Amino acid sequence: MSATIIQIKPNEETDKQVDEYIVSRLEAAFTKVFGLIDPLGSEEILNINEARKFFKNCSKGTLDKYTSMDLKKHKSDQKVYFLRKEIIEFIATLPAE
């Protein structure tokens, strides 16, 4: 079996296509491993309790640890919320257990 090397000149469009491909492959792997991308059928914006449920009912301390490991949290009028897409991307970066 021989491999073919394709040379592509990097530009913004190819970067976007590569990013989309990687995200689609991660979603496929996540679906294969966990059965569903979002088992809770949650909204795009999650409050702290919904985010904890998304992480299999993790403790508030564990969620705080994840935010210190670059899980993005957002604030609006003294309320903290998370984006479902960012949580999925963060989960994909966690080391396998």
C-alpha cells in the first residue's frame, strides 16, 4: 500500500475546511464512544447546574477545576453560563481515562 501526499497551499479557506473536518471527526468519535453528542438534549447556553449535569453530575469543585484547565465560562449580569459547543470541544481535549 502506498500513500499519496497532497500538497495544499495554506489559506483561510483551507484552514476552515480542515477545522470543520476535524470537528466532524471528533463529533463522530464522541458519538461512537458515548452514544450521543448531547445525551441531555440541552440548550446551547447552560447554567452552572446544567453544565455539571453535562459532565455526569460532577461537583462544583470539579467544574471549577475544568474552568482552570481552559473550559470557557461566560458572565452576564452576575450570572455564569457555559456554551454547549465549548464544553464538547473541552471534553475532546481531556486525556482518556
